[in-house]
Amino acid sequence: MNTVNDYYGKDLEAMAKAVNYHRWIIDGFSAYMGKTALEVGAGNGNFSASLLDCGIEHLVACEPSQNMFALLQSRFAGDARVTALNSCLESSMFEKYAPVDSVIYVNVLEHIEDDQAELKLVYECLRPGAHLLVMVPAFPGLMSGFDRRIGHFRRYLLRGLQKKTEKAGFTVINARYFDILGSFIWFFIAKLLDRDITPGNVHLYDSLVIPILKRFEKLLGCPFGKNLLLVARKDPPVFTGNGLA
């Protein structure tokens, strides 16, 4: 089992009460999650709890850092719907807990140095018809000191993430930016002022702004944003007269 050193990311603390934001992400995933999911980089279980509230019947939640895993394990102790693993993604998980309907990365892929290899591993292990669900920070131009302090290797452009996902073998179903207002706030606070995002900032934004912004972007779309969502599928093999295509 692979573990890593303790992780003290302030992003997890800041997002602890971002209930509306988590639900906004899940709204983009819900048609593809299925009933059994594997969440990579579950942290202390903030997003895991939202997944369980929205219909996931069995969640395999893996978290490599030892201190975050202790919180994750304690949070879901006695909950038969959750299997918590102190590990990075491994092929053995799919063998032991298969089949899963989806693999979920929320604010995780940017922490992985070789994200292309990670996407390829997911593709090789997923059953045909299952989905990859990803949420990542967007726009390299928004890369800030706060990003680096919480362990981000990169921020993504939509087309760049699409290409990496397709290169791994997936068919991209949907990819879009979201949280347009958040990109301006991030630029000012994290980029220009080089300040950390605090729980208080996030709670106010989540409770006052997200419900309105969510409706606005649903109606008018979002040409750019602080984050992006991607949904991809591992297609079944295609049979031709000469065998598999």
C-alpha cells in the first residue's frame, strides 16, 4: 500500500462548508456517477459526504496522506457505504472492488505530477461503459502562490485536459468551464495579493453567491471560469469483420 507524507492543504479546510459548491459540481456529474464510485484523493471526506447525500450507494474513498486518511476513516467509521483506503490509485482496487461505475477526481489531478500516466491507469482499469469525472482548477494565468503552497503542479485549459483524456483512450462527453466570477476573485486575492483563501471567504461566497451564479451560468453559459468539469467514458471495444477495431 502506497502512502505519502502528511498533507496540510488549506484548501481542504477552506472548502469544508462549501455545500452549494459541492452540489454544483455533483450536478455536472450526477447523470454519470452510477451507484458505485471510486473517489481518488478523498482528503478528509468533505466531497465524499456530498456524494453519499446525492445517491452513491458504495464509495471507495482512497486518500494517500496519512493524516487526512485518519480524518477520513474516523468520519465514516461504521458507515457500510464507505470503504476508506490509505493509498494512491492502484489497479488492485478495481480487482477487489469492481465493478465501479465511475472514478472521481475533484481538486486532485492538479496535485499529481504525471497526470497523463494517472489518466492512462484509470482507463486501463475501468470497465467499458464506466465514466471518469474530473474537476480541476482552470487557466495557467491564474496560477498563484496559494496554488503552489497547496501542492498544485498546474492549472488547466479546457482543450489541454480534453487532449490528455483522449490520449489516455477515453471519449470526452462533456467539458466546460464554470465559476466565472470566482476567476476574478481568485486573480485578485490569490494572484495579485498572494493571500490564502480562508474558510470565511469560502463560506460567504458559497452561501451568498453560488446559488445565484449557478442559475446565471446555466442560462447563459460560461466562456471561462476558475474551474472546469470534464466527463469522459471508456467505450466498449468495437467489433468489425476483422475482429476488434
